[in-house]
Amino acid sequence: MFIELVKGVSLLLALCFLHGVNVRLWRSRPLAGQVFSGLIFGGICVVGMLTPLALERGVIFDARSVVLSMAGLFGGPLVAGVAAAMAAVARLSLAGEGALVGLLVILLCAVSGLLYRRARTLGWLDVDPVSLACFGLLTHAAVLGLFQFLPADVARHFNAMVAQPFLLTFTSATVVLGLLLRDMDDRLATERVLADTAARLRESELRFRSVLLNIPSIAVQGYRADGTTTYWNRAAERLYGYTAQEAMGRSLPSLIAPASLRERMREDIARMFATGEVAAARETRLRRKDGSPVDVFSSHAFVDAPGQPPEMFSFDVDISGRKAAEEEARHLASYDALTQLPNRRLLADRLQRVLTEGARSGLITAVFFLDLDDFKTLNDTQGHEVGDELLRQVARRLRESVRERDTVARLSGDAFVVVAPGLSDSAPEAARQARALGELMLARLREPCDLAGQEYHCTASIGVALLDCASESVDEALKRADMAMYRAKDAGRDTLCFFDPDMQQAVTRRAALETELRNGLRQGQFLLLYQPQVDGEGRVTGAEALVRWRHPVHGMVPPAEFIPLAEESGLILPLGHWVMDTALRQQARWRTDPAFGRLDLAINVSPRQFRQENFVTQVLALLRETGADPARIKLELTESLLLHSVDSAIETMRALRAHGLGFSLDDFGTGYSSLNYLKRLPLSQIKIDQSFVRGVLLDPSDAAIARSIIALADSLGLGVIAEGVETEAHRRFLLGHGCPAFQGYLFGRPMALEAFEQHVRAARPDR
């Protein structure tokens, strides 16, 4: 009997072998593999039942319990199901008294194996000797329990003769077979992992080789210690011009290094292979097949694979485009894009070097500041393209006029600077040389220019500063030449002026005055004076509000000195707003006083103030805030204000006229008066300028102009007032020709508020 049991165990060993072969055979088709595993497990069961240990006729014992439990544990439901079905069919075919018990044993073992598998999946049990021994013991103990359903005499015989060897042998067989199958599964799993890893490595290598070969922007070259090329990808073909066939086996330095770098490249290669340390990544300039240079960013990798000669790989990225862009950026940072002349930055650099060299040599340097005359008009009328073409032609003519060592720069817009170093150590001689050079530039610029098929005559104003290089700065040099240029503009343009110290003093005084003007606005140094306006009988009918600056140090600053400065600096806007606000508040106070309620108040408005987009809004807001009577307010405008954008001026005037304000045209006849626009303006009064009034008794022309203005105002239905009336003779002349209103020293100088009010009260006829 023991021998029969050993035969059963040998079948189990055969099962291990066949199972391993089957799993390897069907690795790529796991479902088919499971079916065949079930057939193998079932086949072993069938073979075991054909050579069983027969206790009685129809009562047999074999290793099916071990096989089926392992089929459930290692094969799963499909394997166990196929094996159990085969075993069940075989057992039924053998029939006998133990057939039913045999079927129950088949079912029990298959189910117990599946339960073990589930417990293993959940992590409750592992496949180890102890667990297998317990599993085998419990399973076969249950089988022994089923055997008790055999006929009583058979069961007694079994318990006496077979039970103990059966339990020991098949429990041991369960442990051995389980461990063998576990080891086999582990080995197969390891083989699968290794195979998958190897496949992934092969795939990765193929992918890497493909990427390396086809990567579009990185040229890769491999080479040995002697510099012989071993690898050359397609990007390298495009970058250097050699095909892989041409490059392979040739010396890398000879292929891509310019002659000046070949020896250094060979030394670098030898050092890298000797030490295994790659050279630091760097930018370098190499050579193409056609000999043209190419800028690359080059890095390296050292590969020392076992059993293979060491290899170095070079990875080169074409940076020619970036280098060109950097060069262009450097050029744009230092040169004017339109004229290709040095710009302000490069000019300052060169001028500083010139000053340094001049301080050593003692030679005088001349700086020319050149500004085109009427360039804005050309730009506005002909367009920027024509203006740009003129600037290019001017730049070319200036370059042709100066010496090779001189610098011609475009500072901004139509402003150019020429630096002429090393003239002479004698100031008179240096001035003569500078004048000659300046006159040459002016002469070249006067030559006709062809602009878009039209002839254009260009002129310029040039300021010259002669520099004592030892004590000059770049900013100071440019500032002096700039001031001299403005002097040339004032002198009539198309000329050249040298800087002198008086210019500096005037500019310094002007800058100081602007600062003081700002402080004066903040500190309330301005006040309004009121000059009476009278009718033909000498009665005060109104006043003109005149702003004055009472400086704490300089006293009363003349309006002719600070008003133009306020216009240029933009301070006229806050100053004009203050004048408007102060005058309207005063009129609002007079409005409630019978002595002043009928007085008109004239307020001067500057061109810049009038052209503000929100001027109407400002005035109306002040009227509401102060409570002034708009019917008693006259805004005085100058003719120059109306020369530009007449339609816009009319729109502004009408908007204010709709709220009751009046308008007086100041300085009439001194500008470019046009009857066409005069009749369109919503004016209420014309003021005859004092330059005509003073000459009416001596100059027939002034007298004729005054008479014409009076007649014109009358024909247009406008009021008229003469300013600057200083004598009774002037008054009588103007009155005799129909002028109904007057203003001037004859009737009163501009007065402080208190003095003006006393003057008005004293002149009242009811006193």
C-alpha cells in the first residue's frame, strides 16, 4: 500500500514539470494556458485513479485530493473547474460503492483550494510550509470524514489500515507540491519580470536610438579616444553639412574644428578620455563642411560600457540665430535703427572717451548740436515716411561732412550731435576749425533733397560748444551745445552759434525762476490787481483782473517774465485756475453790493488753459461753486489762441456763451485776424491793442487801424474798448471816432482790491 501511495506522489512531481512547461508555452495567451493547466491537473487525477490503491472493489484511494486542492490554490477557478470536471467524469466511469464519496472528495478538495487562494489574495495566509501543512492536514482530515460514509465494514477496514498513512502521506505531499508549485510560480514570475524588463529595455533603447538619430535641434557626434567618429545623427548632418557616411571613421577635429581650434580640441579629447571627466559645457564657434562658421553650445557625455571601448558623445545646439539676435540687440542698444548712427547711449560713451583723451592731450573738442528747421511741419504735412527719408539723407550728408575720427549721432527726433575731437590746443584756432566744419555741414544740408520725387530744401540750426576736456562732463557738454543751438534758432535759423557763459546764466536764472514759480503757487505769492474800465463819461463800468507775482525776495516780478515761463512749463494751468477761481469769488461778493453789482469783470485766459478738454466743465463748476454772475464775466482771449482749431474754439465759446458768459478778443489787430472767422466767433467785445492806441496821434497808420477796428466792431454789432489810454488827447480822439469804452493809466493803474473798491466808491456820481 505504501508503494502505491509513493506512486501517487511521483505523479505529483510529474504535475510540477508539466505545469511549468505549460505556463511557459502559453505565456502570451493566458486563457488558453489556464485551460491546458486544468487539463494537466485533471489528467494527473485521471492517471492517479487508473492506478489507485483499491481497498475494496469500487473503493479506491489516489492523489486526486492533493492535485485538485493545488489546482484551486495555484490555478484558480477555471483550472480547478476543468480539473475537477475531468476527475469527476473519470470517477463516475469507474463506478463502485465509493463513487459518490469520491465525487464529494473531488468537490471538497477543489473548493478548499479556491478558499485558500482567496485567503492568500486577501493577505490572510501565505504559501509557506506551516500554512501548507495545516491546509493539507485539514483538507485530508475532511476527506477522512467523508470516507466514513462508506459501508461500515469498508470504513472500519479503511480506518484500521489506510487512514494514518493516507493522512501523513498526502499532508506531506500537499506541503511538497505546494512548495514546488510556489517556487515554480515565483520562478515563472521572475522570468516574466525579467522578460518584460528586457523587452522594455530593448524598446527603450530603440526609442532612444531613434530619438537620438532624429532629434531635430541637437547634433550628436560620438568618437573614440583618438578622435575617430563613431556616431553622427541627422541633426549633425544638417548642422555641419557632412552625411553620416562621410563623417564616420574620420577625425572629429578635422571635420568641424577651425584650424585655430584643432589642437586644443585634440588636447581636450585626450584629457577627457584620460580622466573620464567631460569638459564644461560652453559656447564655441566651429566650422561647417563649406567652411562657414557656426556658433554652437556644446556639452559632452562619457560612456564606458563593460566590454566596449570608451566613447565620448558631443551634443551641439546651433545658437547662430541667438547670437545674431544678441548682436542685433547690442547694435540696437547703441545705434539708431533709422539712420544707423550712434544713439544717445553710444554718443555718451564716445564723448566720455574723447573727454578723457582730450584731458591727456590738451587738445580742444567741439560738440555740435544740430536741429533741423521746420522738420515738424514737413512731418505733419508730408507724413512720417517722408520725414524718415529726410533724416536718413541728413545722416548721410553729416557723415560725409566730418572727419573719419569724428562721431555723428542721432540724439532724438530731428536732433543730431557731432563730436569733433583733437582740434587744437589754441581756443581761437579751435573755434576757427569748428566754424569751418559747422559751415560745411550747413552747406551740405542746404543742398536740395529728393523726397518722394519732390525737391525739398533743408536747413538746420547748429549750436557749438568748445570743451576744455579736463573740466567737462558729458551732460554739461551736451547742455551747452543745446543752449547754443537755441540761440541759433532765435538768430533766424540756418545758422551757427557758439556757446557763451551768458547763455548759461540765462538758463540757470530761468530754471531757478521756474522752481520759484512752483513754490509761489504753493505758498500763495500771487495776487490779483484790478484795472478800471470806463465809459465815454468816465464812469467805471468794470475792471480787468490782472495777476501779479509778489516774490518775497525779488519783489513784484513782471508778468512778461513769468507768464511765458508758466506757459512753457505747464504751470499756467494751475495759475490760470487760481486766477479764475479768485476773480469769480470776488465778483460773487460784489454781486450783493449795489456799488459793484453792475461792474463787468474781464478775466484773461491763456491759450493752453482754453484748449483743455475739460475747460468748459471747470468754468461752469467754478461758477456754481462761487455763485458769480456769468452775465458780468468777460473772458479775454488772444488772437493767437484762435489761429489753431477755430472750430474747436467756437464750440467751447458757444458752450460757455449758452450759460451767459461773454468774450472779449484781446490785442485785436496784432495777429493774423481774419474777417471770415471773426464773424463766426460768439464775441461780445473787441479790444484795440495799446500799440495802436499810443500811436493814433502821431502815426496815420495807427490812427487808420484804430478807426477801422471801431467801424468793424460797430458793423458786427460788437462792443469795443481801447486799452493803454494814457492821455486825455488819446481819449478824445478815440471817443470822437466812436470808441465807447477805455482802459489805461489815464483812468487808473492796476490796483489792489481795497484801492480799487475805494476808487469805484469815490467815482460814484451819487456821492
